[in-house]
Amino acid sequence: MAEIVLSQLNKHYGTAHHAVKDVNLTIADQEFVVLVGPSGCGKSTTLRMIAGLEDISTGEIRIGAQVVNRLPPKDRDVAMVFQNYALYQHMTVYDNLAFGLRNKKIDEAKIKSEIDRAAEILGLNELMRRKPKQLSGGQQQRVALGRCIVRRPKVFLFDEPLSNLDAKLRTLMRLEIKRLRTRIPTTSVFVTHDQVEAMTLGDRVVVMKDGNIQQVGTPLEVYSQPANKFVAGFIGAPSMNFISVTLRTGDGGPLFASAPGLDVAIPAAQAAALANWQGKELILGLRPEHLSVARADSGPAGGGSSDLQVIGQATVDVVEQLGVEIVLETRLGDLPLTLSRVEAKSPIKSGDSISVATSGEHLHFFDSETELAIR
């Protein structure tokens, strides 16, 4: 078993900087967990403490049945893939893959067997005689992965391994890692600032900010049920729209979220949870992909769900053509509002006035003081 348990984990740099704050996290055997957040949130520091590359200020790290707080990195049975690949430039690919095993005095025949296995998995067979400077970025990253595979560790640790690659290579390497995951189901911790990597790779996603864990859940959970405004804004692209609204009761009883230029009817099921906030200011969250361009006279253009409602008139500022869709940057009164997944062939242009619609099931509300989600 290679379960990882972090208990009340803290990291202080002197008295001025508290980088990781009371982190509690259990990563199951063979689970792939992604730590995601902006720069400086503590995700890489947490990973380096697991690896033994950073000392723990307080708390405990357990890998399997063993507390590893005081173990040196070489005794933790973990393998790490770094952002800069960390390959030996004067060695061939074969020797890079063999280096760690030779340090352990493993028999050369066994080393060759392990290298052949890794090379087959990662498609490195034709590269064995080359040196790193003769490889592309993607090939170097595969060698770095191979160096981990040959060791057969309890835990794989990935520290932003794709950030130096271009967009196309990042996509290809994500697929390589997904394939590797199915062939070698090892407990893995992956650090990234890219929420697309987090959503596509992780069994669970750990969202961090300022050294604290904000939410732990499956990719779908953190997307559809964000714990707070920060998670809601960080997960999803384009980012969620946030609007300060006041709750009011309409004629006949329905509850509305209102702001200048905006009026949204709240479904009865959700209104019950908001009953105590009537007359108070809240934050309404609307994902760009859940907003539609509607015909002012007949509801949403192109049909769709019967519960779609027009929520206001917006003026288009910027049209971003992405080929498969367009993204609209608009203003609804004085409120900036982003819409995505608009039909790519839509004739909408800058300066147009459009009706904006959404579905009641896609409304998110947050307390304006604590920024916690209201459910």
C-alpha cells in the first residue's frame, strides 16, 4: 500500500512567511491527485515536503505505514519529475534511465530489463543513444518519466512537468500521462497552475490558495459545486462572471436576484436555501458557458431548455473568434459579462445589443462577506 497521509502540515520560512498552513489530506493507494492553484499558493512546497526536498516545520507525512518526516529523499521510495526535466546532459538516454538503478548497485541485466520495459511504454526505443540536447522538449519529458518508471517507486511526484512545453506538446504529454496511468497505476501527486491539466488528469483535485486547501473533490465536483468564490473563479475557462445582487420577492412570490440591468428568477428549489438572504447583498456567479444569446422576442436562439430565461440586455464590446465558437465580452449596464460557446458563424459584432439568457439550474450564489457558497 502507498497511501499518503498529510496531517496538520505546515511550512514556515522564518517568521515572515507561512507557506503551507495546516494541510490535511489523504491520498489513496493508486490514486492520482492534482494540487492546483496560482503561483505562491503552497502547492509545490507541499509536494517538495512529500519528496523530502523541503523540511517540515510542523505536522506529519506518512507514506504507507511509515512516517517519513525525518527520512532523506532516497529512502522514501518516491520518484519525481521536475519542471526542467533534470536530465544529465553528458549522458545518453540509456544512461540517464540507468543512473538511479546503478546507484543502488542493481544488476546490469535487471537494469536493461527495466529500461526496455520503460522504453516500450514511452516509445523511447529509437532514442537510447542520443543525448538530451538532441531531443525535443516532449522527448526529454518522456525520458524524465522513464527515469521514474524504471525505479518502480511507491509514489510518482510531478512538479509542473508540462509548463515548459508548447500548447500542442502539452496536450500530447497529457495523453502520455493518462496512458501511463492506466498501464502503471501508481499513487501520484501532480502539481500544476493550469486548471485544464488539473481537470483532465486528476481523480481528485485539491485547490489551494495562500497555503490553505480551499476544496478537495473530483473534477466535476469542484466545477459544478465550488466551495467558495475563489474556487468558482479559478476552475473553468473563461472564468466565472461575478455580480453583486440583491434578493427581492417578485409579484406573486417568486424570488429574484437583481442588479442594475439584471433580473434573474431563482428556481423554487434554490430559493429555499436563500430565504434568509432576502433584502441582503449576495454575489451571483454565472459561468460564461451557461449563458446564451437569445432573441428578445422569442427566447434563446436555437432552442434549448424550456427553463432558459432572458436576464438582461447587453452591449458587445469584444468578439473573440476561436473557430469552433466565439467568446463575447459584453457589458450588461455597467456590469462586465463574458459569454462563451456562442455559435462560431454568429453574425454578432462589436457594438451590437444582445439579449442574454441563462438556466436557473446554473446559478451560483456566494456570501458577500465570507465568499462561501450558499447551497
